[in-house]
Amino acid sequence: MQRPLKNSLLTLLVASCTVSSFAGATALPTDTQESSIPDTPQKLSAPPREGDNNPGATMGQSQKQLSDVDHLSPASQEPDQKLAQAAAVSPTGTGILGMDVSGWQPNVNWQAEYNQGARFAYIKATEGTFYRSPVFNSQYTGAADQGMYRGAYHFAIPSDTTGAEQARYFVANGGGWTNDGKTLPGLLDIEHNPYSDLGDMCYDMSPTEMISWISSFVNEYRNLTGRYPALYTTTSWWSECTNNTTAFSHLPLHIASYSGTSSPGRMPAGYSTYDIWQYSASGPFSGDSNVFNGDLKQLADFASNASYKNISTQRLQATTPVQPIYSVAGAIGDHYRATGAQNTYGSPTSAEYKTANNGVAQDFSKNKSIYWHPSYGAYSVDWATTIGQRYRATGAEKNWGYPTMDEVPFTNGGKKAWFVQPSTGKNTAVYSSSAFGAHALNGRGAIFNKWADEGGLLTYGYPTTDEADFADGASASFSINNRETVFYWSSQYGAHSMNKRGAIHAKWMTSGNFSGYGKPITDEFPVGNGAAVYFGNGNGRETGVYWSGQSGAHALNSRGALYYYWVRNGYINTLGFPTTDEYRGADGKTHLKFTSGAELTWTEAQGVRRVK
């Protein structure tokens, strides 16, 4: 079933778009197609293209649940009730409320949203250089008709084309700015990559490459429109993908954080506060809900002033140059003083602030924070280390939870930290080394226990991968002295290890691994001058894979008649190692050959026969 259209069918008519020589005003493009979108948002592997019925990514795509992508407020769902809607309340108690929408909200009731308190709106115009929202025009004019300030946003795909090319595409398709007193500056939405085909969260780009791309977009947008765009991002993405650069701290900041509190938390480097905070993806307004960090006069200045100074700068200029003095008290203060105080952490750069699941944190000038939780006490995170960087990139306390120890030096120059997620009780043990970086293990899992019980770092070395889940199991790899060991765990067979670079592991992988021989039911164990591993498919079939330097790796049914004959008649000491897998010959018999030259056959009628 298709969604209903905004008003009536939107007629396809591509408008020619011209850029004025001074203000950067753009002819508003005409909506290009009927707004027929999927009933249920789905995670996409690649961005949409012109003409697709999927509206693609939205602001805060990585922050929100898929079910919130097409959120429509009750006011817009029940247009007849628009006058009865209660006014929305700012999460901060101050500021001006607003909203942002995309093609996922083709049927916004703008009057009802205004009646709830929305006074400004950002509307998705473009994505990359290949997609313009087909309902942008109706949304843009709909907001304006109700007296809202409105502006366009561009979802950046930095790995696709240059920043300058995307800025030009944005301006040519509704993202320009003119000093008419109601148009907000264009908004660059640069955030977590939502598309699996485009690489990691940073689009497989280094911080240097990402900074260059953003600079290209920002400068071209200013050349075209006469003012800088605003910047939409998250603190975690900015820290990871730009190395927390301060190069763009002159831009107005639209920060995304669904903290559920009266503050979005930590800001990107160079900002003391935000201009707009996107605080919710599920209401009160359609799309996402926002609050401007000022009064109506400041919002009007944001819309009309090409030389607008962001709120961070305004507040800095309005105060004395004396840096704020924050106290360090309570459990965080006790830990601060017990572990070196200013020598270790520097001076506090924030007051204590609330974090997820009833925690508290405080930031310090030496790029460290101390977290406190009532269940675990106070411990620190060093954001400059690879463990701290992984912690931030994975969502900090919202994912791994809270530190239960300070990061400590470990064997061979490595480091270790431990975290617990209070909402689930999951323990995450994180080990880092200069060779392999930081990787996470389930600190209460069978793989970690086996690794630790058998010598841990001294026997197997540091993890080279995170512990990864798969159907009914998990795996993790470790390396020491150029020897790599992989551990596999399943609920049926427990945890077992293999030489990841060995012939047995390669043979198992070639078989189809879990869908081939099945899951390991033994460790890789020595047999004479060779080795073996047994596997089970969960349905009673077991396969033994034997290897020696002379024979290579070969598989046989370790519950079959040929296997039992071999074991009962001298095993490797008499017949040697298998030189073939068990195979069905042209004679209809099952054959197995050995390094001794012996050959066995089996049929149901004759049983096992030694033919050589």
C-alpha cells in the first residue's frame, strides 16, 4: 500500500535553477514526482538515485531507530484535530522549537505543527549529487506559508564526489540562501555513513581527507550564496572522522543527541555550545524535533545575517575572557585526587553532566573524562588512546557501558580496560596493542575464559579482531610471534581453537566452514608429526581433518567404519596419515589412502577391505 500524497498528485516538472551573482538565491525547483514511498523504512546498502521511491538517509540516521525515520506527529496524522494540539515544551526550558523533515514525511500538516510551537524547519533537499527529494518544494513552501523560518539541508556522501560539486548540486536544487528574512542558511548534514556499500562510518576516508572535503563544500557554498552553511553532525562522528578538528568552529552548529536530558552533552572541539539541538526523533513534531539556543531575535539574525556569529562565539564575546572554574567533587573528585589530580587529568573543562543509565561524567583538559555509575564507582577514560577512541566510536557508555577500571599498561606495551553495560550486565574487556589496535571481547564469555585460562596474552597474544557473533556462536582471533589463533564458540560444542594460518583451518574454510564440516568440537591437537581437529554438524555427523607435512590436510568421517579400522589397526604409526579425503570411487566403493601406501575401501555389503 502506498502512502497518500501531500495534497494532490505532484506533477513532474523539472525547473531550471539559476544562481544569483550576489546572494546565492536559487529558483525553487518544482517537485518532480508523486511522493510514493515504502510503507516501512528499511536499512539501505547504497544511497538512493533520482527517481527512486526510497527517500534515503535523514538527519540523525545513525542515531535513530528505523521505526522513527518516517515519524509523523499526531498533529499531522489527525489534521482535523490540529487546533486541539497542546503546545510542545523545550527540553531545555528555553529556546525556540523547530523541526526537520525529509521525503519520509510527505504529508506534514504545517498549520498543526505551527500550532504545537514549531517556528522553524529544515527540509531535506538533496543527497550526494544524484538525489533530490521529490517533495522538497511542497514542504519548503508549506512551512513558509505558516510563517516558519525554513531552510534546506544536504545529506553529504563525501566518498562520491568533491565537496564543491555537492555544494553546487545542493544550491541548484533548493539549497541556496537569500536575505529575505525567512530563509535559513543551507545545512550540511555530515554524519555516520548509513550505507554498508560505502565503507566504514567515515566512508573509508581519513580525517585529513574528510577535513579537505568539508572545506571544499563550505567554501564553494559561501562562494555561491555569500554566507557560510550551518553544520549538522554528532560529537562522536566528528571526533572519529575529523580527529575532532576545530577548523570549522566558526560555522553555526546543529548537534544531534537523543540524550533524553536537558543537555546534549559533550560538544565537538571548538564549540562551547550549540546553535540548534536535534533532541528527538520521535516527537513532539513530525520528523525530528529541534530547539534553537536563543530567542526569536537571535533566530531572525540567524536567518537574515550573512555575517551571523554562532552562539558559541556570541557567548564568548559577551563574557570576560576568564575561563570558567568548575569544581571537582563527590566520587569523581575522590578518584581525581587519588589518581594524580591535575598531573594526570589537567583542569576540569566541564561541570558534571548526566550520562546514560543514571551515570555522571566530567571532562578534563588532558583529553580525559571520569565516569561514575552507582553500580561501579568512578573510573577514567583516556580519549587519546586507541581504547578511548574505540569507546567513543562505538557509542561510549551507551554501548559498552561504564569503565570498571582505569586503563592500565599490560604486557609488551599493550593496555587493558574493562566496561560493564548496566542495562544488560554485559562485560566488555578491551585490549590494545601497537600492532593490532584495540579490540573488544565478551569479558564473561567462553572465548575469553578459555583464552585467559590457557595463558591469555602470554600464550595466544593480543586480540586481532573484536569478538564477533554469528548464528549460535562467536569467534575471535589472537596473535603472538607471527602465530595467529582463532577461537570459535558454539552453544552445542563450547569454545575451541585452531591455527588460523594452518592447513586444517584453510581446509575447513574451503568446505564451507559451519555449513560444511560444521563447528569445531576439539581444539587443534598434535598427532605424531602432524595435527588434527574434529568438527560436528549438530546432526550427529562428525568430520576429522588430519594434517602432516607429508600428506597435507584431509577429511574423513570420524564416526565411520574406515576411521575405526584405521585407529584399530595401528593408526598413524602403521598406516600413516590420510593422503586423500574419503571419496566415492568409480567402483561405487568409498576409498581412503594413506602415506604408508595403504588403501582402504568400504561398502555396506563388504564392510572395510584393505586393498593395498
